[in-house]
Amino acid sequence: MNRAEKQLILILLILFLTSNIALSQKDNKSANYPKIKSYFSIVHPIATFTRNENHFNFSGSYNVGFPVGINFLQSDKIAYSIEFVPTISVNDNTSSVTGLLFHPGVIYRNIGGFNFLTRLAFNTSGRYGFTAVVNKPIIKKKKVTYFLAIPIPFRFGNGLPASINFGFQVGMIF
């Protein structure tokens, strides 16, 4: 394990421990909490960067993910989330599911109209890491909320160099 991977694992550990400290504080539950919400979305990776190379979606292949999950809202400020993301890759007229991501995390809600998510990442492809997500609800209706998000995955393992990715996500919470 090189120095960069060790530093990123340390950052992941600090994020995890910080989340536990934030969650141990008492929240105002007078607004009908806890609540459970589910969601479906589509995520398009834009670019992946490693020390060896950079890859852009649509450059020789196309990848798309379909995040689905459940949010356990604890207050106006905090929630827990469990997400699963199957990913499909398309290359030269062939397509396949390339992995299933298990993506549990914590949502810090309503920060200036945005939500900040911290997620652990465990992929059946052998990669693991964490993901930071900035999420913005854009249309709120009585039974559904539409949102945009920018996920920033950090991945390690499976004999591949550490990577950082930037994506674009659109979805609905119901």
C-alpha cells in the first residue's frame, strides 16, 4: 500500500469517526421524525483520474449506474442512507453489468439548501473506498422530490491504482 492510499484510508477513518460523533448528539425530533424515504436515480460518471491515466465516459466506452436506496431521516439535519448501485458498461455493441456497489452513509441535510453525503463504498468488482456527494433538491412536490447531485468517488484495491471520479446524478425521492 503506497503513501497516498494510506492517507486516503486515514481520511476515510476520520470521516467515519466524525460521523459517529455528530450522530451521538441529540436532535430535535418534534417535526414527525424519524421518517423513511426511498429513491431512484441515474448516475453518469464523467471522468476518472489515476496517477497512470485519465478516462472520460463516452471515450471508447459508456458507463451508467442506477442508484436505488432508502434514507432514514432522523431530523432536519441528519439522516442515514443505504444505497445499491448496479453499473452497466457498453463497449462496441456489447453491454454488461460490471459491478454492484453497496454504498451506506450519512446525509448532512439542509446546509444552505444543499445536502452533503458521506458514503462508504464496497463494489463486487473488488474496489472499495468512499464517496463524497453534494446533492441539491430542485423540484419539491407533495409526494416526490427531484434532485441533482455531484458524486466524487475515491476508490482503491483490486490491483489497480487509487482513483478519483467525478459524476453527474439525477433522481427522485418518494
